[in-house]
Amino acid sequence: MKFVILLVAVAISFPIFAQNEEIDLTGVIDMHVHAGPDSRPRAMNDWEAVRMAEAAGLRAVLLKNHFTSTADRAALAAQLVPNLHVFGGVALNRSIGGINPEAVRQMAAFSGERGKVVWLPTFDSEFYVTRAGTSDPFVSVLEDGRPVADLIEVFSLVAENDLVLAMGHSSPEEVLALIPVAREQGVETILVTHVFGQDATRGQIRQMAAAGAIMELDWLAAYTNPLLLDDYVEVIQSVGAESFIISSDFGQEGNPDHATGMRDFIAALRSREINQEQIDTMAKYNPASLLGLD
């Protein structure tokens, strides 16, 4: 019975799923694409993901892996899809040495110039591990309120190579403490990874926007918790679409493909009276600016 009620609730929340194939994805960019090979179950591999994205009309995708760099994978996958830009990055989790400037330096130097994003720790972040209540080791970004050793060099490398600094699964407090430090090192483009996933308050979201950061709203979270869409709509309207991007965060085994995720996200926003100009800002123009496509 509970399962039936949940399905009804989802259907009420997103009443236009059946019409989503009509949504034109030309110019749309998905900056949160998971695919295999991976140590976690994925619905498709990199090659399948980019081919499906190109066929759907997407302009660009950003391949993300929590445990290895995707700059080289993006360069290879890009050869399959002449009408799609494919980018990658590196997440500073334990598998690549944590806050490791050399990993950033090498990622930026890889042939093909597909490495665009440096994520601070995600699944290995102190905030993520502590909130989960486990005893797993983690990678800190602050110690006694100051950036940990090597983080200043990471910021300098991000600035020097015109990369995007993504905040990973850092807490909102950590994000707000690190933004001015990153700016001092010359970092121009800052992306707050799925800002609601880190439990940011409305006040913190406004502070991040005022600091010039772009915040990510991901479809995976709303796909699994439809009530979250109300929060998305509220901040888009109150803070402004210019402070956000939308992404799928899809690729998990059992979930739809990334283009389907973007279509469903756009359809859901339209059903809540988010207009096309706002959607274009979040799905096309802001991601293109972050990736240097404009």
C-alpha cells in the first residue's frame, strides 16, 4: 500500500512525464554524468553515455567519477561524438591522495585538454563521513578554520589552468569559509556541488550567491524525493536562476539515461512555472560559461 501511495504522489508531482520526449535538448549541458567503468554499479559506460547524449541533442557533458580522473576518459569518448563536447575532472578523494596538487597538475596537463573541474572531496569529505556516522577515514579541507596543507596550491593550480573549483560534499560552512580563500588565489569559477545535498540553509545559499558562486540543483535528488522540487523552485525564484545550474547526476544502475533525466527535470520545472529563460540560464548558459564554451 505504501508503495502505491508513493507512486501516486510522484505522478501528481510530475504530471507531464509522458510528454517529455517533446522537450528540445539542443544547447543543454549536463555537468554531472556518472558512467562506467567504476567501482560502483553504473547503468552504462562512458562510450554509451556520450553516444546517447549526442543522439539526444545535448551540447556537452561532464564525466564525473569519485575515485579516478576522467580527463583521459573524456578525451577518448569525445572521439566518438563529433557533435558533443565531452569534459572530465578529478575529485580529491583518498583514492588519488586526497588534497593532492600533483593530481590536479597532471589532470590539467593531459592531452586533449578535457580536464575542466576539480572537485573537493566527495564521498571521503569530513562532512559526508561524519554525517553518515561511520568510522571511515576522511579528507579534511579545514583545520582550525584554516585551509589544510596543499589546498592553497590546489586553488592556485585551478586558477592557473582556468579550471572550475567544485566544492564536492563539503559542508555549507566549509564552502563559505573557502570561497574567499580561493578568490584570493585567483579562482574565478566556483561551483557548489548539489547545494541541497549538503543541507545548506536559505541564508547560506544567498551568501554563496552573493559571493559569486554557481550552485548545482541535481535531478537525482528530486527524482528520489519529489518534495525537494519545491525547494528548488523557491530558490530559483527568490535568489535568481543566474546563480544555479541544473544537472542530472544520473548514471546509477537502474536509473534512466542522462538525457532523459534532463528532459524530466526541465518538464518538472516548467510544471512549476519556471519559465524558459530561467531554464536556459541554468541548463545552457551558466554551464557553458563554467566550461569555457562561450
